[in-house]
Amino acid sequence: MSISKFDEPFIETYFEDYFGEFISDIFVNLKKKNKDYKNIIAEKEKLLEQYPNLRKLIEDDESMALSEEEVSALSKVLCLLDDKKIIQEKELFLRGIREAYFFFKKTKIIE
């Protein structure tokens, strides 16, 4: 296979209109199958329900003064969001490897 078949970026050619859905499906799958991911989401939601000002701050981008207790809870929420992002990034990395493997097999770059 000649390299000229790879002149157009793969993502732009095949996934431009559906890339967001592709990523969203990966995250939905994490919610269904990854216990740590589910627990992080549940714990974050519990804190946001317990401290409604945090939800306003994080989701609605509202500015406000926070109590010491709210600041402590905010710190926990931010750590949970970091943990969630790390799990997402690992999953995206692994999915990218998987997609590359099947793409390379299909294009006969590997046998």
C-alpha cells in the first residue's frame, strides 16, 4: 500500500462528524464497567448535593464566598475530577491503541 493513501488525516476523513459521539460512548462505557469511575462520579455528586454552592461555582460558573467547610469540599471535588480525568485519559489512550491496531490490520500495515 502506498503512503499516498494516508495523505488525509484519518480523524478528519472518517470521524469529523462523529468524533464527539465516539468519545462520549467511551465515557458512557466507563460509567457502566469501571467501578472506580462510578464511585468517583457518585462521590462527586454526593458532595455537590450536600454543598449546592459548589455546583453553582463549578457548573454555572457563579462567583461567591465559600465557608471553610465548602472550601474543603471543593478541594475534594477537584481531586475527584482529577481522578476521573486520569481514568478517562487512560481509557482514551488504550482505545487509541486498539483503534490503531485495527486500522493497521485493515490497511495491511501489519499482518
